[in-house]
Amino acid sequence: MMSMRKLWSSLVGLAALGLGAPASAADLGVRPYPAPPPMVAAIYDWSGFYIGLNGGWGQAQNCWSFLTPTGDTFADRCTNASGGVFGGQLGYRWQSANWVFGVEAQGDWADLSRTRVSVIDPTLSTTSKVDAFGLFTGQTGYAWNNVLWYVKGGAAVTSNRFTTFDALPGVGLASLSTTRWGGALGTGIEVGFAPNWSVGVEYDHLFMGNNNNFDNSLLVVTPVIAGVSRINEDFQPDF
């Protein structure tokens, strides 16, 4: 009998030990542990100097008028020329809250050329070509983190060549290379896809105004008119 009581006592002790193990595990589950820090979205910074490349499509419109020595004006039709543009830009931006301000200089090569027969004198043909342009603009934009929308405006310059020649034999009558200054307005959207890297699209319109392109030493003489030419130019590149 004595030995049976000892065995029972041992079994009861083992059972008590088994019941105590789950209680210890439950105590571990309720101990206070620090929560992981919350995720904070990165804020894209548009401030600083930048440099980049651009390429796209452009269209130039040149409207010719011929002026006689007596001051009379003969308006000819307009010529639209389109082609590719490629170049680069550099600038500086600074950001205040969501607003972004900047200045930029841009230079592009272009190949926009068109020849057409004159309406007022079918024996006469004219060629207009834009082979380069530049922009010097200020910018104001609004940023949604890594997305920036902006408007820009300032000065524009184009490099042009205008030629007048006899349409049938193709004999050149007058040719002149000229640099013209005007104004520019544009808008664009830019997206930052990595630190210090972005890509965007932009539309600009250049207002180059009127200019007398041939002086009296380059008189255009045809059976209908004799005088200098005045050309109104507008140019719009897309990037």
C-alpha cells in the first residue's frame, strides 16, 4: 500500500507540471513589444540644377508678303513645314511646398523646310527653312510628389534661311540666312521615376512676328512684282 501511494503522488505531480506549461506560454503572448514604425511615403524633391536631352516634332508656318518700292503690299499664301527636332536643356529649380519655380535655357537642331509656288506670281517659288531654335524661359509649376505640371514663357530665337527663285529654270533670285527673336509660351508634365531622373512631355509655341528679310540690294524682280519680302513666322515644337 505504501508503494501505491508514492506512485499516485508522482503521477499527480507530473499532471500539475503539465498544466503549468500552457500557462507560461500564455504569459509570454501578452508581454508588451514595441510596434514597427509606420511606413512614410518618400517626398520627391524638384529643387536643384538639372541637365537633359530632348527630341520630338516641330511645325513652322511662314506667311510671305511682297512689298513694292512704292509701298504696296502683295500678300502671298502661307507655308507649313514640319520635321524632327533634337537638342538639350539645362536649368535650375527651387521648390516651396508644392510650388516649383525655375529658369531654363534650351537649344535644338531642326530640319523644317518647305518650297511652294507663289500664288500671286506662278513663275516665282519660295523656300522657308528653320534649322535651329533656342528658348530662354522662366517656369512656374505645381507638384504632386513626383509628378510636376508647369507653364513656361520667355524669349525665343530661330535660325532661318529664306530663298526666292525662278520656279521654271530653278535660278535663284535671292537668298538670305537670318536670326530672328521673338517670344515663347509652353506647358508640360514631368514625372520623376527615380532620384534625380525624370521624363516628360512638353508643347511650346514660338511667336516670331514680322520681319523684312531682303533689303534693296536683293530686289526680287518678276513680271508681276518688284520689291522686298516680309515674312511672318510661327513655330511650335512638341517634345
